[in-house]
Amino acid sequence: GLSISVVIPAYNAAGLLPRVLAPLLAMLQAGEIAEILVVDDRSTDDTAAVARALGARVLTMARNGGPGAARNFAALHATGEILWLVDSDVVAHPGGPAQIAAAFADPGVVAVFGSYDDAPADQGWMS
């Protein structure tokens, strides 16, 4: 199968990372993903230190550029054939890598989008 690099752009996310990284670290230990890249977007808190201590590979932006620039920077350094973009406030569900791999098994698939929740409590248009 294709290898998966998880890419997490992070700005002042030290408080979020333990919960966000927990399921991803389990996936890494299980061999379901190749690496976890946390891109520190010049945080003023200890985002980089927390991510590193938890076991993520940390890249640091030369200057704050926003999540898009951080994702693009990670793409230059990622080892995986698939980039799984995860926001720093999103907790990934178990089984994610298998679903991603299954989608990319179709040679016509070049991108996959996952929703935060397929049954949100708020049924308004924004959800």
C-alpha cells in the first residue's frame, strides 16, 4: 500500500496536541502511517517542544505564514506518498488510514476529503 504522512500545521497548539496526537501516535506505532509531521508556524507557546516530546517530527517555519504555507512546507519534507492533512484541533478517528488507503486503491482517485462529523448536532447550513 501507499505510505501516509500525517501533516499538522500548528500555531499555539500546545494545549491541543496531547489529545490530537494520541490517536495518530497509536496509528504510527501500529505501522498504519509512516510519520507525523507537526509544522510549528512560529508559535509563541511551546507547541514545538510538546509535539517533539510526544513523538512527532517537528518542522519549524522560517516565519509565520498560516496553515496553507505550513502544509506546503511539510509537503517538501514528507516521506509518505499520501499526505493526510489534519488540523491542530481535530482528533482523528481510528480506522482513518485504512479508509484513506482504500480510497487511493482506485487509480482514478487523486484526493480524498473527510468530514469532521457526518452527523453534527447542529443541522444548520454551516454544519
